[in-house]
Amino acid sequence: MLAQVRTHAATALRHETADAVESDRPFSEMGFDSLAAVDLRNRLRAATGLPLPVTLVFDYPTPRALAAYMLAEMLPDDSLAQHAAHEQIDRLEAALAELPAHDPQRVGLTNRLQSLLWKYAESASDAPAADRDDLAAASADDMFALIDKEWGA
């Protein structure tokens, strides 16, 4: 999970690699502003499916703290961590991390994983309600970030 947080944080900050994001350095010292924080939250939410708050970077001020929170949210029961599928996912994550971002194999694997997420999601009907809640709680900065993301302004 820490690798995911570092990778998405690096992307939000426009760094070339996740190596530029130190695990224990506060996000505020890395140059995160409200737009970058929303971008990171959106990327992590898309990658994990977790309903993450807009204040995520401020509530969990370092990549390590954020990764620990997200892991606890994903695996609230220790017995889940013992399932063999988790080991497979860890291996897949490591393999994907080794491929360059625009490698056709990585793109293909990412697309396949997205379709698996859709196929095995518990309740796709909950997403619109969650999106409405996020929209109601969104600040002006969040809305401008969404507009910029959608229309590339």
C-alpha cells in the first residue's frame, strides 16, 4: 500500500518516479496544496475503491501514515490478510511497478484489472450515493480541480 501511495503522490506532484516521495516526509513539505491533495485522493480512490475524505492528506500527513490508514480500511479483519488472493495481488503489484508507465503490457494488465474490479465489486449501485455525498462536501477548490481534470483547463 505504501508503494501505491508513493506512486500516486509522485504523479500528483508531477515527479518522474515514486522515489521522489519519501515515506516519512510530511505531504505539506513535499509541496502538496489543496489541488494536489484532491488529485491524490481521487487517484487513490480510483485505485482502491475506498471512500476517501477530501482532507485525506491533512488527516494522515505522511505517505506511511496514509498507507497504514488505507490498509486498515481495506483489511479491517486480520483474517482477511491470510487469504491467498492477497499474496497474488502483492505479486501483481510488484510486477506492474517494474513495467514502464506506457508499456503496452502494463496498460493491458491495468485494463484487465479494472474490468475485474467492476465484475467483482460488491455493490455498484452504492457509487452514485457516495458520489453525491462527496459532491455535497466538496469545497470550491475541489470543484475547480474537478473541472480542470474533466476539461483540461
